[in-house]
Amino acid sequence: MAKTAATCQCCAQGKDKKRPEHKRRCCALGKCCKKLPSDRTVRFLLVILRAALQHAVRDDELPRNVARNVELSMGTKREIEPLTAKEGRQLLAAARDNRLWAVYELAVRVGLRRGELLGLRWSDVDLHEGVLTVRQALQRVGGELLIVAPKTQRSARRVALPAECVTALRAQRAQQIADRKAAGANWKGTGQGLVFTTKNGTPIEPRNLNRSFEALCARAGVRNVRFHDLRHTCASLLHEQGADARMIMEVLGHSSIRVTMDIYTFVRLDSQRSAFDRVGQALREDDDAK
């Protein structure tokens, strides 16, 4: 197959320009950055293709829909790696002297997504009532940071703030005021009123948050998990403390309770062992009664 012009973001940003033009790799499928579509993306594209071909069949432009015969494998499900309660305590203790302390408090205790945290505005936070409202998110789209709508309709939600989160957010507000005074004329706040900004008032790059989190994990002495696993940690801890799936769904803003049941309602090995011990005790008591 003939090579096509580079079209992916990597080449658009000039990352492949150091190579001679005749040696540049085709980026139509993300090969230059070695990033292949996820299983979810492939399934989504197949749904669109099937619908498009079926429309052509109805208009007698095609004899049959060949995409209907395509079968996909079950795919690989990414393993969820939430922190334990002990690891969560270590992480939050280490984060207290971090500029992004409130980010980690909200991620662990409330389960906000990375984009929801970085897109949070002070107008969405009521520290007096202890309530936070998710109305938008910050994401990198097409090479630039943009404010976008929440992931799903249910992602737009109100969440009660634990006292620890309120304390951390008050500290964040005081820090931002100090940053603005120190920056003076160099303050580049956009007027969006974001809660989390750089020292100059600009939005925080999502990848920089990931790097900060990796460094924090190392300093706290906990496993190096993904930032998104803090959201799983929140769900896991809620589940272990007896919260039902409906409440977890509302807190995390899932599109349906099925998502919550499929992803988060799992039992740790130590919880399994504890349950087996209780069963064993019950069986022994039954034998003693005889």
C-alpha cells in the first residue's frame, strides 16, 4: 500500500519532521506514536459503519450489509487497580504540602475525573454548604486545551463535599490569591474562574497533572497507578464501607447503574478471605451444635 501523508497530531506538531521526507511513517492509524485505537473505539466505529451500510442497503445502493457479519473478540479489559485505604491515607498525607493537594482530596474522596477537576470553577463550588457541582471539563482537543461538556448527561451532577475537601479547597483559594498577587501583571487568568491553575493563572495541562501524580506516588511510597485509578479508589472505598451501587453511580456520575456494577462492584481478595472465614466459622458452629 502506498504511503499517505502524515495526518496524526504527532506529525502535525512536527515530532516526525527530523526524519527525511521519504522515510516519514504513515500516521493515518497512529503508527508514528504507536497508539492503536482502543477496543471501545473499534466497537464504536463498527457500529457507525454498520449503520451507514444499512442505510445504503435500504436505499438499494448496496445488496447487503457486509459489516453485519463482522465479529469482534471480547477484547482486553483493563485491570482496575484502586489504592487500598492504607495507601490512600499515605497518598493524601504526602499531598498536604503539594500545590495540588485539593485535586488529590477530591479525586480520592469524591471520585472526580481528571478533566472535571481541571475544569472546575469557583462558581461551581459552595464551600459554605459543602456542595460541588460538575458542569464542565477541561480536555486537550485537537492540540489545544478546551472547556467541554461533561462526559455524559449524568456526569453533570451535584456532590456533597466531605469536610476534608472543604478544608483543602479553602487552602487552594488562599494559594491562588497569593499566586495572583505574586504574578502581578504577569497573571494570565482567562476569567473562567478555574479552581486549579498554574502560578501564572493559566489552566493546568492534563499531562502535567499526571507527572505530578507519579512523583507524589513515589514520595508517598504507594504503587504507581494511573490518576484515573483514584476514581476507582473512591468507588472501591465507598463499596467497602457499605455504599450501594445506586449511590456510587450518583457520586461518580455514571451513565447507568450497569456501568457501576460492571466496573466497580468487585470484592478485594482480603474481603473474600474475610467472607470465607465467616462462612467457615458458621460451619464450625453448626458442627459443634450437633
